[in-house]
Amino acid sequence: METHRVWGPVVRLLHWALALSFLADAALIDRHSPLHRWVGYGIVALVLLRLLWGFVGPRHARFADFPPDLTATVAQIRELALGRRVRHLGHSPLGALMVYNLLAVMLLLGLTGWILTLSESTLGHDPEWAEELHALLFGWALISVLVHVAAVVFLSLRTRVTLIRAMITGRKTFLDE
């Protein structure tokens, strides 16, 4: 059994704060409530902090440690399809794509949500398009979160790496074969 320090407290705090904020805004807070808007702004602030940390944080927090890489992603999919157990110290190529996807969709949700607060005279037309796009982005975010959680569980079992515990403790454990 090998244990490696991977994600520091900033990454873990931002991850769980973002997850809980999205869950609260999506499932517990009325979307017409002012609280929905303020939690949404909080989510945008968390994403912006994560983006900043992705450039100045420690090694595994930096985007340079897990750049989007089509070749590596295809290789990871091939390894999974062949039943091979490939372990990644930081984010895997598929995990990296999910990180970028979730950060982008959260920012776009925040932007479209903010547009919905503007008066129609500011936009010069009916903001119905923004409402439709916000709803579409929310659907995409929900699907992404569900796929993310399912993939973490699947890959934890498949690779025998404690991914969920790593996002709590900061330490990734590679369990013995």
C-alpha cells in the first residue's frame, strides 16, 4: 500500500465548498429567492479562487499538472476498456477534462444568472434566451456532477485508489493488488 500527499487544504476546501454550494442552490434554495442569486455569486467566487490557485498553488493544484490532453484521454479510455489498472498521482486525463468542464459550466451559470438580473432595457431585448441558456447549463452541470461522482466511485473501485478519501484527507492511497 502506497500513500501520497496530493491535494492540499485549499483545493479540498474549494472542492467541497463548491459541491455543497451547488447542491444547496440546485436542490434546497428556491430559484426565485435572492439567496439563490447570492449563493450563485458565491459559486462564481469559489471558481475564480480555484482558477487563481490553479496558477499559483502547489504542484497538483496547478493546471499545468493536468492539462487537457486528447492523446492521454484516449489512452486512459483504452486502458479502461482493456481492463488495465493505470493509476495517476494527480488528476487523470479524464478527471482533468471534468475539472475544466465543471469550472466552465459553473462560470457560465453565474454569467447567465447575472444576465437574468439585468433589466430588459439593459439588454435591449427580452432576456428569455438567457433564461433558456441558464436552464440548459444547469442540466449540463447536473449531468456532469452525476457523471463525476459515478466516475470517482467506478475508478476508485477499478484502480484501487482512495479518490474520495483523498479529497477529504489530501492523501491518495494506492491499495495493494
